[in-house]
Amino acid sequence: MRRFSQRGHLVTLSEINITPLLDLAFVLLIIFVITTPLLEKGLDLKLPRASGVPDKTINPHNIRTVDISNTGVYVLDKRRMNLAQVIAQLAYEYRNNPDLIVYIRADADGPYRNVAALLDGCQHNGITRYSLRTQPIQ
């Protein structure tokens, strides 16, 4: 009895089926489109109103922004951290860049103790250049 083998009839594919690749690309695109706005969302703060002089030209690489919500949530450059982590990160960056300026954006309705705790931690680490950010009066 003779067996029929498929070895003699191997066919090489000259085309690659890209349908699964396109499906994967579209799924990744949808995931990125949905998650990107969520990652860029900071804290919703109601800054106090004040009149002041506009900032001088400052190198943006020297600025670190700390947001403080009215519930005591700290966010350093859009990363949520606790107070100890914020102070440790600022101290590390200050050692590497002595021109560091800390922008503090605190909610107008939040307790002042949150701002005072951050300022105290900055001063203990030698950081004396900071700016309390406000919303301009219109």
C-alpha cells in the first residue's frame, strides 16, 4: 500500500497575512487613545486669586510643580505621592540641580498645614526657592 505524503506538495507562501497585525495595531491604538487623557489629568484645584508680577524668564528644566488638593493629596509633576516621597524626590533633584525652583499649587479651600508641611520639608533640605502659585485677578 502506498502512502501519500504531503512533503512533495509543500507550497511556500509568498504573501504574509497582515490581518492579525492590523487587528493588533487597531486595538493598541484604541487603548492609547482611551488611556492618554487619563494619564495627563492632574488635580482639579481652585487656586486663590491674587494680583502679582508675571514671572521672569525661567529655564523650565529648573521647575518642579507640586499640587496639593484640599484633601491633602500631593502630586509632583503629575505623579501622585505622599509628603515624604515628594520631599525626598525634591531633595534628590535639588542635590543634582541647585537652581531648582518649586512651584506650589495649593487649593484655596485646603488647610494651610499641608502647604506648611511641604515648605518645612523643603527648608530642611536646603530648598529655599519656591513660588506659591495663584490665579490672576481678571
